[in-house]
Amino acid sequence: MVTSFSPEVFNFLSQLKENNDRDWFNTHKKEFKTVEKEVKSAYNHMLELLKSHDELDNLKLFRIYRDVRFSKDKSPYKTHFGGSFQRQKPQLRGGYYLHISPNNESFIATGFWEPNKEDLFRMRKEFEMDASIMRSIIDAPNFKSVWGELKGDELKSAPRDFNKEDPAIDLIKKKQYIFVKNYTDKEVLSDGFLEDVNQAFKAVRPYFDYMSEVLTTNLNGESII
């Protein structure tokens, strides 16, 4: 099993960015298949690392082919590799994402990037009631040294039926609750990259434990699963 990424991965993606058309891709299909095999193996190694400390449902490695039906950009291929690792539902919530792209554009992300309306409402009600636990987790020095600030799209004002003067309005008006960590090409190509990613994902566990408890209980603390 491949435990790191080789320069060939970035080389192929860089060439694809310069030649994003079907003729070039078909001519270089053999190279793509070689790189894809390596990438799949590395992502599966990442899956095994995560399984050593978390319970996961699956790995979804996204295809390189773009869906251009509703896009102004008709480039047929993505110029990155991406894969998500989903935790076991319904008892565990959240997920992990690994994005590999040249020119120092690789990153990992974790959290809740597309919560359904029921989960989003439950999170907001929790923060309205008491945001102190959430803040203590994401403001902890060890957590912040790895993940920095909470990110995600947000509303311009308070959601309907929430008070815009609420002390937790910065959390309540968010539509996503995610953390992102960026990597340089040199870091991605290092032997210890996937282990560094694993340790970063491991550090997010207090956040996931708390949010999983919130999303599997009602406001009275009673289980809903």
C-alpha cells in the first residue's frame, strides 16, 4: 500500500491544468491510470490510519471527470484529487476531507459543510441555549494550534426566530461549521504527510464528540436515535 504521494501526482495534475481537453487526456490515459492507482492506495492508507482511532462508514474518492451540465466552465476534468471519509451514522457525525492539488493548494477540511436543515436548526438552538462548551473546545490552545479559526459560510444577520443580539450570534448565523488546514507541495510530498494529516484529524475529536452528542439528542438531552 502506498503511504505517501509521489511528485508524479503533481506533475500529471499540472500538465492536465495546461491541457484540460479530452484529446490530451485520452492520449495520456495510461499516465492517469498509474497516478490514479497511487492516489487510491494513498487514500486507502489514510482510511486505515483514521480507523485506528475512529469508526468510519466509507471512503469516497471523487472522480476526476467534471459535471459540466450546469457550469459555465466546460473544462472536462478536475485538476485535483479529493476524497471524503464519513463517520458511522447515526451515532457519529461529521466527516474528513483530503484535497490534493499542485501549487501549494492542497488542504484538509473537517466538520459540517452541508448540514441538513434539521441538524442546522438543532446546532443553532444548542448555541442559543449554551455556547460555552463549543467555545471551550474550539478555543483550546492545542485545538487552535492545529486548526485555527472556525470557518464556513454564514448569514448576514440572524436566522429567522433567533435574536440578532444573542451573545452566540457569531455561531448561530453560520451555515457551515468547518475547519481547514493548508499544506505546501513540499509537505504533501514528504514521507510523514499522511501521518500529520491523521494527527490533525485526531485532534478534532473533542469537537466531533460534542457535536455528535448534540445531534443525537433533543434539547432536554434525550436520545433521538
